[in-house]
Amino acid sequence: MHHYLDFEKPISDLEGKIHELKKIAGEDESIDTSDEVERLEVRAREATVEIYSKLTPWQKTQVARHPQRPHFQEYAAGLFTDFTPLAGDRKFAEDAAIQAGLARFRGIPVAVIGQEKGNDTKSRIKHNFGSARPEGYRKAIRVMEMADRFGLPLITLIDTAGAYPGIGAEERGQAEAIARSTEMCLNLKVPIISVVLGEGGSGGAIAIATGNRVYMLEHAIYSVISPEGAASILWRDSTRAKEAATNMKITAEDLKGFGIIDGIIEEPVGGAHRDADLAIDRTGGIIADALKDLSSRKGEDLRKERREKYLGIGRSL
């Protein structure tokens, strides 16, 4: 069953009528509803195009968090073959919020790191809603080191509200683990291609998103803190999250304009959750183009370019 967001009510009403007409026609073959169904389908498509062509930053935040939006596991299944997950940080434990391993992307051996939120109650608890503990970032570092050792391009898929802020995570060095992971990204001599699939939240995202090429899906968000968190700090009122989202400049269009990301991946009309296969295919095309462009670069040049890119952010604003 499709989950509708609050601003999608016009679409919900039209598609509800379509469903009812199809049900009537299915129960009584003497009733022909095809013309009316076709008319309503056209109106529903037009309403979807209109609504999604002018989403506010807060509405994009809702789309980025849509419960049916495809996550890492769907992208991994659609983009990679021979994916072999690696577990554990070799220090403390396994962290399921970060998935990492080796795979082939269109025949090319690659290393893969991504954040998985889960898609139902059981899997969301297992993956801690995509919020990694220090062990997850130390596992990511382990895979990055392996990629560098064997000359494997690194593909990272970002989708997290932020790193886990629990007491245990802080006691085990959450900030240090994030910093080490970010440092490792800056030091690699292999291409790093990063894609923000849904939410790119703060250090929890940048720890694996410090790439030579960084892309965002059209309705993804990327921010230093969640809109709710920013509203709580600025106004001590989390209900002003909508206002915070607008002021924070967290959309793909904003970040492309600031030079923080390199490109925007167009989503299917109505969001990636409306046609996951198409969203995954378009993402694969962007990754393939970036890999082709970066494949001829020398390792030291890749590292230098990446460092200069991140040191230069904000200097021209």
C-alpha cells in the first residue's frame, strides 16, 4: 500500500478514485470504467508533476525520509554484482548501520560502503535507523584501507540522519572515529564517488562522503544538522523545523549552487519511491560516467584534487 505524505493529498484523492473504479470494474464486468480511469490517471500524473516541481525544502525533507524510499540494500542489489559484505571493525563489534564490502560495478572491481536504514520495524532496529556507532566508521576505514591497497575505486552511498549520539557510542570514541574516517577519505589514492540517496546528516554523512565526485538525488537533503535539531538550538522549539529547513539551504539545488556537490540525479516523478528501478538505474549511469572520468587520473592527483576541493569549500562564497 502506498504511503502518502501530507502535501500529496490531491494525488491521494485521485489515485483513491482510480483504485475504487478499477475495483468496481473487476467485480462487475458489465461496468466499463476505462475511460474515467484513463482521465483520472492523466489528472493524477499532472498533479504529481505540478506538486513535485515546486517542493519546499521541508517537503523535500519529507520525501528524503519517505518510508518506502529505496535504501542501500536496494541500490546494492541493483548496481552491483558479486557483492561480498565484510563485517566487524576488528576492535569491538559489528555495526549494521554501515554496510561495506567488495563487489563488481558493471564488471569493474570496486569497494562499496553505504548506510542502511531498514524498511520495517525489525530491520530498522537491526540497522539502528542508519545511525552508525564508532564500530561502523572503523569498519568503513578498514574497507577504505583495503580499497587503497588493491587499487579499487570506492563507491559510497549515504543515507543517515546522523551518527548515533548514545552514551556508549561517545564512550567508545564516536567523534574520533568520524574524524579518522574523514581523514582516510582524504588520503586515499583511488577514485571516491559518493551519492546522497536520502538524508546526508552531519559528520555521520561526511565521514564516508568526502569524495572526488559527490552527487545527490533530486529530493535528497544534506545538512550539518537535522531541521528539528537546528530549530531546537536556534529557537528552542523543534516544531519550527519547517522554518529551519528553509533557512539551512539543505536541498540538492542549494548545495550544487554552493559547489558542495558536483551534480544532481533526477528522480522519477513523485520521488524515488515511485519507481525505485528507474532511480537506481539513473544513479548507476552517473556513477559509471564519474568512474570513466576519474579512471585515467593518477593516485596522487586524485588525492590532491580531493583535498583541494574540500579545503576550498566556502572560500568563494
